[in-house]
Amino acid sequence: MRKAAPPLIAVFVVAVLARTASAEIITPAAAVASTEFAGVVGPGHLIDSTRLNASNQHTPRAWGGNWLSADRGKTQDHWVYIDLGVPWKLDELRIWNYHEDGGPGIPELLGRGVKACSIWVASEGAALPKAGRVAGEFKAANGWTQVWTGELNRGPSTMAPVSPIGPTNVFELAGRTGIRYVAIDIDTRWGPDAYTTRSAGLSHIQVTGKSLAANHPIPSNARRAVAIDHVLSWTPPSAYAPSGYEVYLNSDQQKVAAGDVSVKVTAADADADSANTQYKLTSALSHATPYFWRVDSIVDGKTIPGRTWSFRTRLPTNNLGFDEIVFVKRKPYSSDHNYWVVNNGTSADRFLAENGIYVYNLRTSETRPVITAANLPGGTGVVGKLSLSFDAKKVIFDYREDTTSGFRIWEVSVDGTGLRQLTFPPTDETEKVARYGKAAFHTDDMHPSYLPDGGIVFTSSRCEHGVLCFTQPEVVSVVLHRMDADGGHMTQLTQSPVSEFSPVVLDDGRIMYHRWEYVDRGARVGKTFWAMNPDGSKSEELFGLSDSEHATGAFMYAQPVPGDHPQIVCAVGPHFPQGNSVGPIKLIDLSKDTRTSAPLTNLTPDVEIAPSQGGWLFAASNFEAVSNDGVGGPLYTHPFPISASRFLVAHKEDESIHYMENGAYGIYLIDTAGNKSLIYEDEDGTVSCWHPTPMFVREVPDKIHSPRLAALQKKDQALCVVTNVYEGMEGIDPGRVKYVRVMEAIGISWDAGYRSGRQGDGAGLQASAVGHKSDVHLKKIHGIATVHADGSACFTVQPNKNLFFQALDVDYMELQRMR
């Protein structure tokens, strides 16, 4: 059916045609579109080969894993182009048209696949359209050549049953040489062109061809953490049969790109060996150094220049100041929110006997178990997070034995002896299950950390609060608790209506923790860091980013950075629909304005959080295509600072695998210069490695003694002083605030959420009597206090309350509320 005669002929087929022997499926560098409807239907999905099966077939989907342009506007303003990375001699263009959405009986949701369109190709140097631009971008004056115009076949229905299919359209591009870009300029779509849904889309694009230069470099282009004695290799250009190769290698990019003879590393005999497609280093490279290399092909006595590739050698891992690292082995959590580990983070397939706590020795490269699930109740449980004692002799950790149990806190010596359980289910746990009708319902104790006074701080759902944006009681809110070293005298430290996670002790003895602060704010922002004394007093915000461009990520697992400068390091993950808190690692300078993005430095600039509900942006796709599955770039979490410039992290380096792949994460060393090095990964690849912690003795911070006013304590009261109510209040002139209304932010109890869900009187994500979509929450009024001329106020309140203030004018009308 294929026809070779120009102009380009469209061939409509159901199954993929066999490619020629020398042609290969090209892995594009990027896909760029005029617009995208949402991240889950961004243009990056068009070139995601992981969505094809072994027979090169794609499964029709109505939503997600394909590209759909934004609605409104005009359909003829939509386009998409594929960047092949380097020039190729093309063979075929294969298109899977957008799969029609059955929709809820809404006609304009049908037939959103592309209908009339034109196909264009261009070589390097062509003018590339920018996202958001409209018609007229593809023309000869911009370096583009039109090779076809017409109508694409309709996409198949997504109504069940759905089967994988080959491309809906195949175009022959034979004879097109030196092409780097392939574009589709859209005119119409198959469905109605209603004003509100003029979006059009495609499901997958695939280009085959023959490479014009050496290809498929190993190490892959821009690879980091490369061994200093790595063998360089490549594949021959499929368009030619070279008689030999010339290799250039140096840390000077300009010399390599220019083919400077001073950086040519191959010998004369290697040049003439057509079978030799690798170069073995004659001496080791330098650590933590960027290198550039290229391979020129010799064809009929002529030199065909190759592309300049790069890699960065690994960091040295010796002389780190310690010999061993203690860490957790388990699969990634299965949760779909960063705060839902206690709800759906441990699906049944997460429970394995080999889950546990392990120690890796840097000198011997040997790993030994401290404790595994095989030696704990259930025999196949899940270990969450660990904390090492100040003397480096013991670890505490949270552990769930099965899907019907809650996480409980355990302790064990690093030599595997002295195992003991510190927390147990509440006495009425069985009653709670019966009350709320959830067979898998439970309370949880998690994220333990040792305190300077010998106690233990942890987070727990024993407060029996639900999150503010759901009605179900099992979507729990966890808050900080403390207990003695033996598990006795358990005390709830905060009355927060929102979740608090990952407490850790600062050098000054205070507890730093993550607080999901979205009282009267959108639920996606307000992932903040706070600090308080070990008894729960003097809570203080450390970092409260408020600008929405940078506030969509969930800032988690913070650690203080050694040194005199006040800094913390943390992981940043999407809010939804991914759990695990994986993404970039960010350094936060607490000496800067902590209500802005000024303190933030991304230590892993190859990944960022998408400015939306969730997903990641990767450097490999120019931060344009949103990935919701982690495919397309690296991911990081659980930083532990060794110094002000070097950090241990858990890291997924393989860009081609899902963020929840069982063995995706290993232990790496990274630094502030962008270097990294693999330290350890599971030998079998069945589990990942988390929470790497150096095993060395740490100085115990001084104990903090919080003062108490005996007279007020007898009355069960606390003194509250506002030094200047105008601080941080933009647009409010001094003297306007006359009063502060003192209120208490109330959490949603499990009982209230349960009854609201049963009664069906919630609104959106809210329980009854609570504002719609997380913007307004219940408050209890305690009273009104006078604000003095200097902006100060002083009053007494009941202790252990989560206070919330409103600034009022002379008529008791609100000017601004606390946020």
C-alpha cells in the first residue's frame, strides 16, 4: 500500500507496517505544542514510548497519556512539532489520532481528534514557533517545507471494550534528509467546533529513519554520576557504512565541538576499525567534572561530524567522615497524595519479608540487615521512616504489619538486638472500626525522632481529626505527639486542624516539622516548615512560601544544614496525584524573606514541580511537558546533609521508568555544584532505598526549659502578646486596626466527617458547616482584644488552643485575617 512517489502520500492502516532493515524508531528530544488542556494531556505524552506495547500498539484512552490542546480560542490555531534532537534521513511518520471521548452525552466532547491538517518538516536552523503562538508559523520563509495536506483518519472509540491499535495514519517520508523537526499544523477537528471546546488532539507520534551520524551514546547524553573509567560506546549511523571513527574527548566543549586535533583521542589503527564502536580510556578521568565528546564517522574517505555529547563524572565517595549509612528498604509508597501514606500508601503488594532497616559499609561495600519484616509481627510488613539516636547506637522507626493495622513505633539497636515496640493501638481501636464501618480503619503513629531530653517526638492520627478538604473520617490529619523513651506518658503537643509531618530536632533543641497550613487558604499551597519547643510551646513559622508560582509543591522531610548560616534542605513533591514526596531537592536560606521564593535554591535543577495540582517538569523536555508518572526525568527525596555542600539522597536516576517502580530509588551523594554519585542500590532491584542517614555520633542539643507563669497556670490561662499587628499587613495604614478578634481554628473530627458523609450534607470536598473547597473553615470565637496605638495587643487565652486572629477596624469589621 505504501507509495514512494512524491508528493507525500498518506497511507491509512490499522496495524503498523514493518520498518525497513536499516530504519529505526527515533527517540525524539522533545514535543512542543501551541497549548495544552492540562498536564495529563501535555505534548510530552505524544512521544512517550512507554505507552506502546511490544507490538508497537497504543491503547485508546479518552483522557491522559495523549495530547489535547486548550479549549476556547480557534481550532486552526493549534499545532505541534517534534524535535528529533539531531538531523535524520527520514523513513516514515506514524500518527495515532486522538481517541474520541464518549463523554457524558455532551456532543462537543466527541471527535476531538485532528481532521484537516498539514505536515511540515525542517532542518536545523529553522525558526521554531513558541507555545501560545497561532497560525502562520509554518512557512518557507521560516525554513519549513510542507510535505502533505489533507484529512487524518478518525481516532477509534474509547467506549469499552478497548483494544490496542497500530497507527491510524502512516506517511512515507523517504528521501527527506537532514531533517530535525516534524510538525503538524491543525485546521479542523472531527467533532463540533463549539466555542467552549475547540480543543483538538493526537494520541501518539512516531518517526522512523536512518541516523546520519554516530548515535545512541553510552553514557547517554547529559548523563551524570559516570564512573571515571567508563568505556565510551556508540552505534554506527544507519544511513552509511563507515570504515572507521574518530573520537574527541575533553572538558573543553568548544574544542570538542570544533574537532580540535588536540582533543582527538583515537589512534590511527582505531580510526580504520569499522567494527570498533567503543573507546576505552587510557587513563582515569577526574571526579566531579563535566566532559564533552563526539564521534566522527569516516565514509568513503570523508569525515561526517557527529553531535557533541556530554556527561559528568561521579563524586568521590571516600573520606566522607563516616564509614556506614543506615537506611530503609521497601517499595515506593502507593499513595496518590503526599499526605495519604496512612490511607492508601501501603497497598497489599508493598508488604514484603525483606522490607526493613539496613546498614551499608562504604569501605567494604557490604550490606547487612538491622531488622527486617521477617522478624517483626506479620512477617511481611512495611517500614516507613527511621531516626538514628544521637549516640548512633539505636534507631526508632514506624512499622505497619498488614493492611488492617496502623503504623506503630519500634526501636532496635544498630546491631539488631534490643528490639521493642513503643506504641500500641488505642484501647478503643476495635470500637472505632465498628463505629465508622471501615474494616481497614486504624490510627497511626509515624515519623519518630529522638529528643535531647531522652523523649521521642512523632506524628499521629490519635487526635481523631480529618483533613479539611474531605469528609471521610479515614482521610486523617496527623499532628505531633511526644512520649518518654519507653513509650510512656504519651502527650499530644499541638491542637492543629491540619496535618504535621516529619519532625526533626534542630541544633538549638527545638523541633522542626512540616505543617500543611491551609486554614482559609487553597489546599495546594501552604506546605510550610515550623519550629517549636519540645513541650509544644513557642511555635514559630520558619518558612511559609506564599507566592503561588512556587507554592504548589509539598515541602517535606526537612533537615538542618551544618554551618553557621541558617539553612535547611528538604524534598519537594507534587500535591496530587502522586505520593512519596519525590521531586527536586531544595535548599532554603532562612536569612532571606521566607514568604517568597528568594530563599530557594534547587540543588537538582533537572527536575521541578509543575505549577498545578501535580506532576513534574524535566530539563530533558525543556520544562514544557508535564509528567504525571515520573517518566522523562530523575526524581529525588529524603535529603540528609553531610556538610553545607554535600547531601545523601534517595534518587531515581533511570528516566525511563515510573516513579513507583519497585527498585527505582537508590542511595546517592549529590553536591551544590550539580554532581552526584551512586552509593548503593538494591542488588536484585526488587525494593528501593530510603532515608539514608550517616552513622556518626552527634552532639546532643541543650534541653529547652519553657517558662511558666504560675498565677496564670493556676487559672488555666496563657498570656498572648502581639508586638505589632501591622507587621506583614500590606495596604493597611497604621492606626486603622483597633481590635483583634481572637478565634480558635477547629479541626474536623472523625465523627463530624463521618456523619456529614452519611447524611450527604457536605459541599464539594467539605463536611457540613465547613466552607466549600478548602477556603473557609470552622472557627470558635474566644473574644476581642484592644489594639494600642503602637500596634500591640495583650490578652489571656485558654492554653493549648490553635489560635487564629482577625484584624478589625473601629466598627469591628474585618480588615485582614491571619494567614
